[in-house]
Amino acid sequence: MTAEIRSRLENFPAALAERQELNAVIADIPPLALAGLDQARRGPLEGRLMAVKDNLNLEGTPTTCASRILAGYISPYTATPVQRLLDAGASIAAKTNLDEFAMGSSTEHSCFGPTRNPHDPELVPGGSSGGSAVAVATGLVDMALGSDTGGSVRQPAAFCGVYGLKPTYGRVSRYGLVAFASSFDQVGVFATTTEDTARVFEVIAGHDPLDSTSAPEPVTTFAYDAERAGQFTVGIAPEYGEGVEPEIQDRLDSLVAFLKGAGLRVKEVSLPHTEYGIAAYYVLTAAEASSNLARFDGVRYGLRQHDRDDLEALYSDTRSAGFGPEVQRRIMLGTYVLSAGYMDKYYTRAQRVRRLIKEDFGHVFGEVDLLLTPTAPTFPFPIGGRVEDPLAMYLGDVFNVPMSLAGVPAMSIPVGSSGNGLPVGLQLSANYFQEETIFQLSRFIEQNYSV
Ligand code: GLN
């Protein structure tokens, strides 16, 4: 351990205190500054300070998922991606705030209170990995892990002005990530440069025998190749224009003009099933969540309420007291769409839509190397502005959920700020396992495009 990282770890509590009002780090977990201290490991992340979202297990420390239902729970093992960070020499300094069980787009649905946007504390940082996004955006840590089921790394990255990658489904092991919707969940990366994003990705990616959905594809090392990046064909899609704030659309148009000027081909493509994405996503993820969260029953984990004398009451009292309103909403929605009379009408139908959306991407990536879209249609919104209106909250995910339904990789890249100083993020996506293609164009833009 270098003197520099030792001193950063020692100063971590003070650095955290300076950013206290942003509430990025789970309050009742002491900074895990010591997690790296006894490690003499050398590797690509040596000397880097990191944070991980608090739905990833780290042995011997609490994992809360920002839920009362996990009160008192201590992780008995370490998640594969977290272990790989430690093995690569990283020091893990904190676990970060999130929407309860990663359900949300604002980091307001947390039993520890909302995380705030560092660019304006009255605004949300995005979610559900808002704590990780803020920890990186404020320089509290160098990079962080989040999880992205339908935008939870990309959208907070855009709202906070950092890079945020959702890898291909299956690229990163889900072992030790608390499941929300297992056929969507992916661990993702926050960083302040393309290079750092790629380095962390390369450490955590790759096959893991402990996750049966983890992919065997080899992980290539990113080495910037300006000539190759300059020859990409980039797709833009009219379906990703609806309801987009003018200043965000302007930035997209300006980037397109820059890319054309730099000699890249830009081609209009079509993803005709985009408009059904939100409905399909919320049906399928709620269904999977209702099943995954059945294990929190008051018997096996954390909280237990047993004031009444029967088992049924133990379940319902524990779950009513332990889960917040958004999680309860998803469990009820998921139970409903899976119920005998409605399964075909909702769940099976949504699965068909998922297939069509996947085919949309298949066609697009037959024509272009990458797709360029806004990450979110709007700027960060006020804290409290959407919590009472779940539908408005869900609709904000419109440009993120299609890639999650398809399972393709996508990354939000920062492209400057609006007139009033709020960050703008744009999203690059590519075909399965083409994260490296995304890094090439991201680096090309980072190096050459000035706002
Ligand atoms: N905002 C989306 C949701 O609430 C995505 C969450 C996520 O990616 N974890 O489901």
C-alpha cells in the first residue's frame, strides 16, 4: 500500500463529512477504510479508492439494500465483482446509498433518506445507484460499482456528470449482487474517464462458475485506436427523440455534427418497438422481483416482526414493516401479472415484446457499429417531484430500458453542461460483448469533442 492511498484512507472520514449533506454513503455503515489496508495485492487497480453500491455483499459487513427488512444482516461472503476489485489492488472505502433494492430512478426510496445531486442539492442525483454516482462525481472515490437493471447506472451517471457503463447481460458475475430482476441485473461501473471505466470493467468482467448466467466470452483489453474509432458508423434513432428537453437534443445534434465533421458515418436507424419498452420492462421486472423478494420473510434474513402468534402474520407483519412503498408496489404488481388469470395477458405478452425489442437491436447492429441516444429525456428533477407519481418516475427510464430488455451493453458519457450548470449525458450502445467498441468511441469523443 502506497503512502498516498494510506493517507487517503485515513482522511476518508473527513472527506465524507465534507459531503455529508449529499448522503451518498450509507450512514450507519462506518467507512470501510480498512477493507484495503491489509491487502498487499498488486494489480491494475492498486492505489485506487473505490465505493460499491450497498446491494453487493462484502464479507463481514452489513448489506442493507437501503431497506429496513435487512436490518442487522451481515454478509457471509463477498460478491465476485467486489472480490475482483480487491484482488486487483483496489481499496474499498464505502458502500453507497440506493433506492431500496435498486427499485427507483432517484435514490429517494431509501430508508436512509435521499441522496442529493452535487450540482444542486435540491435535485435528485438519479438512481437507483445515486450514491455511487455522487461518490465519484464529488471525488470522494475514484471509481464505483453500481447495478443497472433498467438504467440505474446510466441515468445517475448522466444526472451527475460522470461515465456510467452497463455491460452486456452475463458479462459480469451476479454472484453476491442482491437480485432485483435476475434476467436484467448487471453490475456496472462509474468513473470520471473512459480509461478508468474500461480498467474497472476489465477487472470485474469475465466468466464466473458461481453464476450460471455468466458468459464465457473472453474480455479484451481496451487500447485506444483513434484510426479505428474514426471509421465507425453511428446510428441515431427518431424513436429516441420524443419528449427530450431542447438543451439535451441540441447537445446530441452538436455531437452528431462533430462526428460527421470528423469523418464518421452517421446513419438514421429505426427501433420501432421502443414505445413498448417501459410497459414490458415494468411487467417483467416486477414479476421477477416478486419472486426474488419472497425470500425476505422474517425467518431467514434481518428484520422479524412476530407480535402475533401465527406464521402467516409473521410474514405479513415483517414484510409490511420492512419494505417501503415502492418495493411493496412492485411486489404487488409482479404478483398480479403472474397470477393465473392474467399471466398470458401481461407476463407472456411482455416476453413477446422483449423479443421484438431484441430483434430491433439485432437489425440496428447489422447496420451500424454503435447507437447514439440521449441517456435521459430530462435534466435531474427536484427531490420530491416524482415520488408521488410512480408513472412519471417510470417514464423517465424510456431510453434506458430497451438495452436492458435486449441485454446489450450501453454507457452514458458526460458531454458538458446546460446553460444553468446541469450535466448532460448521452448514451452509446453496441452489440453484445462490444463494450470495447463503446470505449473506443467514448474515448474519441472525450479527446476531440469540446462543448
Ligand atoms: N429505474 C428503473 C426501475 O426503477 C431501473 C432500476 C435499476 O436499474 N435498478 O426499475
